[in-house]
Amino acid sequence: MKTRLFACSLAALLSATAALAAPSWTPLQLGIAGSSCQIFPEETDVVGLRLNLAASRNTTVTGIDLGLVSLGDDIRAIRANLFNTSEMHFSGVEVGISNYDAALAGLAVGFFNSVAGDASGILLGAFNKANDMTGLQIGIVNQAVSLRGVQIGLINLIDDGPLTFFPVINMAF
């Protein structure tokens, strides 16, 4: 408890110092407990390295994103966290237990990958779900509303596909 209080106090002190300068971007962000306990406010763009000791939230991140929980709107990065969330768009490579993106261009590797909108690239995980998928899904269960590509897995579902269900391999173009 004392360690968390100290860490949040340190982050608050650094945030107050950073707020005086009011930078529009930073090369380093350190997040302890979400947007309320990180060095720079969530509106500050990160261009460089973001370390999520517990969680961080920034509107835009470009670079490398590492830690436990990654939250943001527009992320262009290589990121490895237990849980990854992009509320607008993710571009790059992401690795986590759970990856949730509003839209994706790149590679998502995780136990559970979900893309609410357009996905272009590769989803590799036990459970993969995408709305409009262009590319490759590899997993135990793969689901897409529409697909221009290939699904490889035990259960492959394409809601608007020529074959809505097909085991092992399914495709639509």
C-alpha cells in the first residue's frame, strides 16, 4: 500500500511538473495506474517508449509500448502487454493475452483477438473475431462478418461468406 501511494505521489509530482511545460508530445511515458497516475496526461502524444507498470492511457502512441495494460485511441507501435485496447485504430505488432482494437492493420498475437471494425493483416490466437477481415486468421475458433482471405482453425465462421462454417480451412475472396 505504501509503495503504491509513493508511486502515485511521485507520478503526481512529475505530472504537475510536466503540466507546467504542457508538452504536446513526450519521448517517454511511465504509467502506474491509468491516466490518473502517470507522468504525462492522456492528451500528451507518446513518440518513443511507453512503460505501463500497471496501466497507461494516451490518445496517441507511436513507438514501443510495454507493460500490463495498454489503453489508447490511435496506436502505431510494437506493443507487448497482458491486455491491449485501441479505441480508434492500431497499426503494428501487438502481443497480449487479450487484444481489442476498433480497427487493425498488422499482426495481433494473443489468446483472444477482437477487432470491432476493419482488420487487415494476421490474427493469431485461440479465439479470433473481426468484423471486416482482410488477411489471415489462425486459431481454434475464427469468426468474421466478412472475409477476404483465409481462416485456419478447428471452427471457421464467415457470416457473409460463401461457406458460413467450415472446419480446418475456410476462405472467401
